[in-house]
Amino acid sequence: MITALTGMRRPNSGVTWIRTNPKVVTLLRALGNGTLLLNHAALDALPQSQTVEYIRELLVAHGILPFRDRYVAGYERWLAIKLASIESTEQRKIVEQFGRWHHLRRLRAQAARAPVTQNAFLHAKQSTAIATAFLRWLHERVLHVHACTQHDVDAWLSAGPSTRQKADDFLGWAVRQRLIKGITIPGRHYLGHPHIGEDHRVDLLRMLLLHETMPADHRIAGCLILLFGQPVQRIARMRIEHVKVIGELVELRPGRVWIPVPEPFATLLRTYLGDRPHMNTAANPNSPWLFPGGMPGQPITPQMITDRLKREGIPPLAARSGTWLQLIREAPPAVLAQALGIHPITAMRYAKLAGADFLSYPRPGVSSSIDVDG
């Protein structure tokens, strides 16, 4: 840790960080003198705060603590707190089974393949919270979960916000576990995503490419949405290895193949690679992430990208949908799905929505430049 701090471009900033934050001083002193054991369990037992998590990730980044998936651990901690708040023993038992054997098992399986995404973590929390609310609703009506009928399910779904539709995850699990019988799980109503028009997309792209004060990482993230239809979750977890610079040529691999990056976006990306943010501290000395975050060893969060783009008048979801509606008019869905990393079925849905004529597609290709001046 000392080597990492003194190896920073500006070591004095690390000293200032320690001296001006009493929580940092207290925590490092406790770890140093042994009053706090140097392991994840000891840190988990502390009141959770940004300081605790930052120091934990700093210790992990430098091999002092073993790596563990932060979202798997976060859900485990959240679930323990949630269970402790449930008064009914029966409800608590069911929620624990659902949380541990359904969501936690899925999160661990995902973590074995790749880092768990923030979306998966938030979905697990929301799904568990909705299951808890449903069981509490039954309990207040003196209904045992085994006595739950289709009428009860329909009444609960219709009497609350639209988020209750996400109870289908719990209801499906409860049916498979034979806790509930004889019900049909209502499907979610998909209304489709809003999308921006082509002229609006080009205007936003021009604004990003010419912006003088917006941080480069957010400008690039916006361009990845408006040019290649990439989702914010995937953008946040892109790695340096997904970009290749060969002289003046810049290539990107969002899907299975390398595709050329058009100018002037290529110049913006090439310049950014030589000066990524958060690389001057001990937090990210050799970060593999295209967009290093403020938390040691972690990429930028999708929410940070979303919030910044929205402040600039760019709605990420509508922008992505608008981009795909344009792309799907220019190349076959199967080609785009492979090149840009979208599911073929999703690509076909965009094609149908765009009214694309599959027999009149031009030869697939990517423009070598963008006309910023219009």
C-alpha cells in the first residue's frame, strides 16, 4: 500500500487524503495495529460507508485482500438486513429461501463467468423486496401462502404500482417450489421504448463531437450509443482490449468482430486512450477498463454515464433505440447482431419496427467518416 501511494504521480495528494479524512485515519490505523482483522468479514462488520468500500477495493486492487464480486457480497449483506426486518417467521423463511436459492445462486453462477452487473444486482434486490411486500400483503389478510389463489394474485397486482408486475419472478419460483398452486402468472406488458428521430440523433452526435467542456469519457460513451447502439451497461464495462489502434486506424470490438471507427470519433478515442481519468492515483495504476471509475479497480458506473448524458439532453435508452432503427435500415439484422453484440431476435424486432425491406439492404459496411459540419 505504501509503495502504491508513493508511486502516484502526485504522492502528496495521497497524504492529504489520509490526513484530512478522520475515517480513513481511524480505519488504516486499526488495520495497521491489528485491532481490526485484515479480511472481508471484519470490514463487513463495520457500519457501511463509502470510505470503508473505497479502502476495501484499494486493498483488493493491490492484492492485500482477495478478490470477491462486490455485487454478490452486496446482495448477501442486503439480504441479511432485509431478513432481520421481517417479523413473521414464516415470511422470513420463504424470503430467505427465495433470496438464497434463487437470486444468490444465480448471482454466484454469473460471477463465476464474468463480474456481476449492476443491473443484475438491482434486479435481485427489487425482486426480493417485491416478494417480501406480496407475502406481507397476504399476511395482513390472514392468508397463508399455500392458500393463495388466482384472485389474490390478480387483486394484488391491480391494486398497486406497475413495479408489482415484477412479482412474476417470485410467483414463478413459488409455483415451481409448490408453495402456490393453480395460478397463471400474468405476463408483463411491454410498451416498447421511446426513440429519437434521425435528425435529432445526428444533432446530438455533432454536439458530443464538438463539445468543449464535457469530459471525454462521457462524450465517448454518448458516441458509442449514437453510432453503434451500445447499451450503457456494456459501455461501462468495456475494456482497453476492445479498442485497437494501428497508426491512424482505430477499430472497436463491441461484438464478435472488429469494426472501423469513423472520424472524427476515432481521433477523440485515440486521444482519450493516452489520458484516461482516475489513472493518476493508487486506485487504478494499471486499470484494464476503458472507463476507469473512482472506486479502486472498478469501472465507471452505468448510472454516472446515464446521469451525465441526461444532463446534456441525451436520453440513453431513446438514443440507443433511435440508433438501432437507423442501423437496421442500412444492414441486415444478422450482420448487425454479430458485429455490434445484440441478440439476433432483438435485431429482428428493430427491423420489423423500422419497416425494413430485407431484400433491399445495401452491402454491409461502416462509413469511414462523419460529417460534423452537416
